[in-house]
Amino acid sequence: MTYIAFSRSPLGLGTVFFYYNVNYAILGAVAEALAETSYQKACAVPGARLSAKTGAFASWGGWEMAAEDYARFADRTFNDGTFLRRAPRVKIEKNVFYGPGMTWSDTQMGALFWHHGGVCFPLGLKVGSFVIGLEREWTVVTGCDGCISNAKRADLESVLLKAMLQ
């Protein structure tokens, strides 16, 4: 896994952004080594547990929690904007960043943050979630039993954003 992660040539700022979870798999192994305990114990989140179906992925997609717990976690972690601004991040495009677990943009109204996660296996599990929030205002979480297309996800983002800004 380390070989794969470090063998990719850097794309350079402003060329292409491609999301993948290898970095989270490595981060999970680092957390275990530093904490000298299991990843699950080192990175426990209230209300979350490793999934019976995807727990083997642990740090890169193995957690599950109720929507209410996910909303509470996202709100406490990201909604005041402090974590987003202090955390390591990469610039995706002008004023849009990706940091630990969240894409965000600084707007005149504050940090707008969002993330779509899904486990979409061709012949198996298909689940997903989406979170969007506006600093010190709203945090909204949705879940789905299935994998939605990028176009439908963009529609969902648009509808939630419009509702948040009214």
C-alpha cells in the first residue's frame, strides 16, 4: 500500500484532483503505531462503530453511525471553521480546499463545507452519505441505500444549499 501511495507522481496544483482513500489507510496505520493500540480504539468517535460489512476498511470507509450521530460529529468537528482552517489541506481550485475528511470553501458567509462518502461495490453493498454545512449556521446530513450518480449528487447539493441559504 505504501508503495502505491508514494509511486504516484504529483499532479501539480490546478491540474486534476482525484480523490482516493489510500491516504486514509496509511493514516490509520500511523494512528495505530503512535497510539500503540488498535485503530478502532485510537480513533473512536461517539456513536460510531466499525461496520460488520465494511469494518475491514476501518480508516478508509469502515465506520457506520446513525445520521443523528454523524450530524453531531460533523457539526462539532467542522462547523466553527477552526479545524478546517488549521488542518493540513490541498487546494483543489481557487478558494476550494480538501482537508481531513472534508471539502470546503471560505465564503463571505463563512466556511461552506461538504463531503460525499459511499461504498459502492458492483455486486454488493451500495450505501452512501452526504454532509453539507455553513459555518456557525447549519450542518445537514443525508444517507442513502444506494450509490447516486455525480449528477444526482450535484442536484442534492444544490437543493440543500438553497435551503440553507434561505
